[in-house]
Amino acid sequence: MADRQKHLGLFTDLYELTMAAAYFENQFTAKASFELFVRSLPRERSFLLTAGLEQALEYLENVRFGEEEIEYLRRQPVFGHISDGFFDYLRDFRFTGEVWAVPEGTPVFGEEPLLRVTAPIIQAQVIETFLLSSLTFQTMIASKAARVVEAAERRNVVEFGSRRAHGPGAGLLAARAAYIGGCAGTSNVEAGRRFGIPVFGTMAHSFVMAYAKEEEAFQRFQQLFPEHGVLLIDTYDTLAAIDKIIQKKLHPTAVRLDSGDLLDLATRVRQKLDQAGLNQTRIFASGDLNEFTIADLLARGAPIDAFGVGTALATSKDAPTLGGVYKLVDLESETGIVYRAKFSEEKTTYPGPKQIFRFPDGAGTYRHDIIGRQSEKYSDAVGLLELVMRDGKRIAPSPCIEDIQKRASEELKKIPATCRRLRDATPYPVMFSKELENLLATVRQQTLKVAEAEYS
Amino acid sequence: MADRQKHLGLFTDLYELTMAAAYFENQFTAKASFELFVRSLPRERSFLLTAGLEQALEYLENVRFGEEEIEYLRRQPVFGHISDGFFDYLRDFRFTGEVWAVPEGTPVFGEEPLLRVTAPIIQAQVIETFLLSSLTFQTMIASKAARVVEAAERRNVVEFGSRRAHGPGAGLLAARAAYIGGCAGTSNVEAGRRFGIPVFGTMAHSFVMAYAKEEEAFQRFQQLFPEHGVLLIDTYDTLAAIDKIIQKKLHPTAVRLDSGDLLDLATRVRQKLDQAGLNQTRIFASGDLNEFTIADLLARGAPIDAFGVGTALATSKDAPTLGGVYKLVDLESETGIVYRAKFSEEKTTYPGPKQIFRFPDGAGTYRHDIIGRQSEKYSDAVGLLELVMRDGKRIAPSPCIEDIQKRASEELKKIPATCRRLRDATPYPVMFSKELENLLATVRQQTLKVAEAEYS
């Protein structure tokens, strides 16, 4: 994984480095601020849940360019006119900036900045690609997980998707984000070890198939894992498998269904288990599940106690990307800070450093958010962006992952329930402040004036 | 990235390790064969293009359990009844098996095995998760890339999606797979260095916004990158930007459009460039492109010379998962090799080691495939699965990535064009051999007999 590597400098887009070279050669050393946000939520989402900040900060503390990386760059024809000075600069490259961010486990919405970097412009630019992919991927998965967990109505949901994730690294990060979103744990063992997440597992069809008789596989597994054994019963004939378990007087913690009509099978399996006095044996279901199939199963009364969710969760299958962007909002100049915005037809960005002001209604729920200028004050609102890094160093230790999960659960409950519905959710109200709109208008006018001056 | 790490043993699902412990404690050391395949293609795909084998083999040669990993496992309550012997076994764990695989850059279809592992069952089981996520992710991206490149009709397509990929590791692997699928290169610099892929870049809106005047940004960039500069012209007003470039007598290699009506803008920009004698300046387009928008732009005559494709490509957005599975197909026993299959209602798997036989029609095109038993012979067919690893070591050096890309391009051309259409493609004919169907019937009957005997 990236976070274990020594030199992460090249984990970026080439243009970040050509722009860096251009800034360097032009002695453009001004500090700049960039904000990272998701323009709009995918159709299938009514909120996002932040995750991935930990990996982003780890990267910022460790990003370096090694000799091998620098030599590689030097050999690229595009850098043919770039001086040695730039490569010396890369050799000593450190991130020395300031970072404001929304803590992990916070519900957020479209246009709300998740993070702001203020640093010499080269530094602030080079880190764009890594920050975007770290923050938006985990945020996407945590958001999906929160939906799945909500659908499961407090039953355990285990993240099972590593094999279908976008490579081994994605599986690891998906497990972390899914836990933040409320999952009970993951099947990914390295994620368990590295992030301190509970790990869960059952057995595969191959284990059943490896023995001549299904009940032999069950017996041998149950003997070794008496308190943790989950027996997979759908390899051949689900109901026959349950009969064997009963006949052989096995008392598994749980049995797992992985195919077929889960409502019907769970109902019959529950009946058989109860008739045999195995009331303690729980039913665990998996097999291409998502928030909608889970909600449907439970609405129809399926006696399922826990769910394993793989592909849909680890890839956020119905909304597999977030439109995360990282935009310049201000810049030091000889005359002080100047604000920057982009005004192309489709995509306007707001200038200047911002704060998300979240307004509680006094009854335990949030009423709305205002995206305003950082300098604004609202006595009845909470500002979500916090200073997390100064001079390239974290200013406080990271919260443990249980606390992040707890925060997520508590904060989500404060978002109105209608805004969290799986389908047809009411949009949570987010507005731009008057002051910010005024600043946008001013910057727009200045930009137009410059443009006119050029043509006059 | 995973491939740089020392100990990859825990990059797996917990159940692989509980099953491993159960096999170990029961002295179940028989060799088993597992085959990895994609059950069926997503609705949006008519072929897959294999990729990711290189990372899978690298993993197999290097998978280990370090002390820290073993201690972590030992502390998990689920292993409470497992002997020290098992942890000693993990300490010495090596993959010592045999691997057959379809070479990277080969078109394949649903049900066709991409890889077969034969190894002592614990080894063959533990590696499942990593193999699946390595092979199916890159295969998915290479397949998407092949579609995008086909749509671009030999114009260059550059993979630009790292920032939207599923984390930094996914971005790196996506760049590799996209190159195999026919992309000209990637924006991901580390992918360029590590895999020897050409890297490309332009400039960001922030670079234009960092200067008070747009033309100053253009001039400074053009001066430093005279042969490689691609100027981004949509930050404020695309046509005004082109006028500035002409007025200032800049001669950029290319200009980039990233928003707006690309057909209209490209047409007007081309006109302006040509009128000013800048016939050599190419037009590069990006902005939420995919195979359909590219095909549409070109069909309507957009004078675009190259494309940057990000999100849609690096996440295979319209089909962001492949249903990859890894199934037990045979097993050593006291009486020789026994074949295994799974017969649950929805998901039958075929038993025994297989080969994909691909039949050329003698005129440079492939007619159909037969999935048969490994032992079958067809004088007029090519067998796609090749022996790539024996005793845990590769038997030949890996092909270089250019050769893989070349193979992909050549082999794709041999698939009938109707089977490669972007929409409504004719399914390429794939059948199971008579011998394999017979084997399935035999194994099914044996399994039923065992089941009956148990109940009698």
C-alpha cells in the first residue's frame, strides 16, 4: 500500500510536475489555497460520509521524491528545458503547509469543502492527485456502507468485498471506510491488523467440496471453531444441509446462505433450527446483497440475523465514482491575498477560503448548512472544517477508528431521517452565504475587467 | 502498492485462513486445482481483455507471513483452538504450486478460465482473494480501455483517471491495464516509471488562474515546454483564449478543451487555428468522456486529434465490477484425482482442469471457442491457457508491456467486428465440449449417489 512506501512523490499526474517546474522556473513561490470538494452527489446518494483523511495526512507527512524517481523525471523529454535547480528542489521536497479538514465520520453534501490546503503553490499542486483519490474513494465507500447498515436495521453487516475491489489496495481501504460507515467488521485480514478493525469469516464452498461428504466438512470445521464456526449450507442442497447439521448434533454459531431465494430459505432454515432446539444458531446471509435487497428481505420478514455484503459495498457499485475536485481559491500576491474562481460555462467555483456552518435545530437535528467565508461568524452554528495540520505536521493525534465510527453514527442520526432515506430522500438544505455570493460577484467582475483591459 | 511489500499473506479473507487452519489440523495436504473465471460478462461488455497476470505472479512468488502478521492471527479469538503447528506452518509458507494462465492481452469471454492453480490445498486457498482482485480489476480496465480506444478510431487516448480511481493503488494498476487495452499512455507518473508506460500531461485550470492574465500563464508554460506544451483554453472563455494564443504568436503543440460543447468548440477552435496558420496545433479533448461520447463526437465530425479519458476509464464506470470467481475443480485423493463441481440452484461450475480452445477460420478471424477438458486435442484450435509457473517459480520472463499491448491489439482484431461493437454486439460463440459436459454429468451423478447413501 501506498502508505507504507518511502517515496510517494510520483503518485501524481504528470501535469502537476510540469506545472511545478513552470512555477519553479518562474520563481512563483506564492502561497495558494486549494479546496477539495465533491461538486454534486450521485443520483443514488443523499449524503456523503467523510473518510480517508488519515491516509491523506499520512501521505502529506511522508511525501518525498527519491533519487530513482528524480532520475526518471529527468529522463522524460518533456523536462528537457528544465534546470537542475528544479530537480534539486524535488530532492528536498517536503510538504510544509497548513490543512483544514472535516473530521472523518462527518456527513457532508455537494459543494462542501472536505479539506483546504494552504501552502507554497508547487506543494499545494503536487499533492492534488493523491489527496483526491484518498479522500473521495473512502468517502464514497463509507457513504455506501452507511446506507447498507441503515437498511440492515442494527443487524451486523460485514464487509466481504476485497476480492471484487479495484485491486488489493482498494480492498484494504474499502474495509476501513466500510467500518467507519457502520459495518461490524471486514473479511480483509490485513485491514483488521493495520487499522484495528474486527475481522470475520465463514467458510467457502470449496471447503465443503473438498470433503467427500458435506457433513464431514461441517463436523471438522465445527470442532476447530466451536464458538466462531459459521457453516455454509448452500453448496449442494440447503435444506438437506441443515438436516445433516441437526442429525449430527452440531451446534454452529451460525449458518450461512449464499444463494437462492433468501427469504424462503431463511424462513425454512429458521423453522428447522428452531424445531431442533437450535434457537441460538443465527442465520447469516450473503450473495450479491445491497441496501435495497437487504431492506426488502427485512420488510418481508426474513429471519436473517446478519449480512455479508461484498461487491456492492467495496466498489459502491451503483455509484462507483464521486466527482471530487480540487480548486484554487486564493493566492498570495504583492498586494495581499487575491481570490480566485473559475467561470467556465458549466463549472463555476467559489473563491476564497470557506467554512461549512452547520445549524442545529435545538432538538438534536441539523436544520441546514451554510457554506460561507472562513471569516464569517454564526453563533448558532458549528464550523465543520478544523485545523488539522500546521507547517506540514499534524497538530493532534488521530482519533481511533472506533471513535470515528461512533462519531459517524451519532452525526448521521442528526441529519433529518427524510434526508437519509434509501430512495427519494429530501435534499438536505445547503446554501451559500450572502458574503460568499458577494465575493464571487466581485471576483467575477475583476476577472471580466482584466479580460476587457486585454482586449481594449 | 502491494507488490512492493514484504509480507502479503494477510491480504486475504479471514475464511481462507480459518479453512487453512482446518486443513492443517486435519492433515489435509492433498493437492487441489482451482480455476479463476468470470461467470458472465456485464451487460455493457461483449468481450474481456486479460490483464493483471504479472502482478498475480509477482504476488505468488513473494507471498509470506511475517512475525507481526502471525502474532496478529494468534491473538484472534477465532484461532483459539488452533495449535502452534499451524502458525509455524505459516512462518515457512511459500507458494510451491503450478499455474496455467491465459497470457495478458488476450480477449476472453464468460465462463472461460483465465488462470488455474494446482497446489497443496492450503496454498491454493489462501491466495484466492489477492488473485481475484488482481486479475479481475486489471482485466476490467483493459476491457474498458479497448472499447474507448476502438471508439477513438486510432486517435491517441490517454488515461487520466488516477484522481478518481479507487485509491492510489487502483490508479496505478488502472494505468497499466489501460495501456494494455490500447491507450497511448497515462498521466500517472509512478505508473510510467514502474511499468514503463509513456506519460502525458497538459496543465490545470489552477495554473491559468494563478496568473492575473490568462495569456501570461500560456506564455510562461509554452516557453518552458515548447515541444510538449498543451495549453488548457477553457478556464474563462475558450474562444477568447484561442485569440490570445494567436495574438501572442504562441505555437503550442496542442490546445485542450475540458468543458462545454466539444463538437462546437473544437470546430471553431480548429477554424481559428487554421486561419492563423497554426495547422500543426492539435486539439486535445477531455471532460467526462467515454466510448460513446467519443464515438458520437467523431461521427459528427469533431476535429479532435486526441482524447484524455479519466473517470469512466479508471473505474470502468458503467460496469465497475466483474463477477470473478475461483472454484475448486479437482483434488488428489487416495484413489487418484477426483473432480469437483458445485450444483447449487443458480450457480453450477464445471469440474476438472480445462483448456480454452480457440478456432481460427483460416481468414484471420476467430470463429468460436470451446471450453474443454485440458486433455482434449483439437488440431485446428489454439489452446489459450499456458503453463506459466511450476514449483512456485515462473518458467519464463514476463513479456514487456509494449508486447502485451501489441498482442492485445492483434488478437482483438481477430475477434469478429460484430462481436466488438460498442452497442448490441453479437455474442462471440463459446461452447462447452461434449467431453466436459459428460464429465459434469458423471460428477453430478456421483455427488447425488453420495447424498442418497447418506440418507439411506
